[in-house]
Amino acid sequence: MSTCYVKVLTVSEARSSDLRIETDIPQVVGDERFLKCFWELCSWLIDFVLEAKPVSTNVIDQYRTQSKVISEYFRQAIVPSTIVVEGKREHPSPVVLINAAFRFYLESIPGLIKNVNKENPASVEARSRFAERLELWSLKALEDCRLLESELQHGGRSQS
């Protein structure tokens, strides 16, 4: 995956002087209406995905317990290959890692930008740079997961 926000927005800006990034919900939408639409979409999307690709309840439970921890690792610019949940070391599955990374991107990139570089989260260049970093951290965690699975399948260490 490769991010290209700066190029796309530069070309778009040349065609429209009204181009800008909104990091907040526009006032005309209203929080209540926005959230209602969001939850309707989430509800539909979850049902659609479960129908298209059934997922074990174990993965869903792992996501519930691990996603906030993974987000905190990303917020601190740490690759979440091994995380600590309630005092126990865990290795997130690829499904959990990918979903947590996408959620982090949608909800928390501004916080990461402020936390690491103290930059303006509305900056297209900063958002592009940190989206690319998030992709790299996620890919590194996925590669670590693959290596760990391979090691465990070939008589390696136990997963604790």
C-alpha cells in the first residue's frame, strides 16, 4: 500500500481554490445526525462482512480486548507485534492488527501527529507522512506475526 494524499490534493488544489481538510464534523451536519448515520452504516457493514466472510467469535473477542491496546501502541509509535493486555503478553492476529490499524487511522491520526512531532494535524503533508508510517508499522507487525506462526508450527517457543 502506498499513500499519495499530497499528490492528489496538490492536483485537486490546482483545480479548486476551496480545497481544505476538515478534521471536525461540519456544524451543518450536527453530531446527532452524523452519529446516527455512522451507526446505521456500521450495523449494515458488520452484518454484510459476517455474511460474506464468517469470522470466529474468538477473533471478535480478541479485537474487543486488544484493539484499544494496539491503538495505544500506535499512538506511542510502537509496532504492536507483542502487546500486554491485563498483564499478559499477547500476539494479535492479522485480522485484529489490520482492523485496529484501520480504526486507528480513521480515529486517531491527529493525536499521533500531535504526540510524536507536535505538528498541525490538519496538515496534508503530516497526515500523509504519518499514514505511511502507520502502514509500515502495521506491515512490520503482520510480518512479525507470520514469523511467529512459522516458528510455532516448527516446534518453536510457546505463545505466552
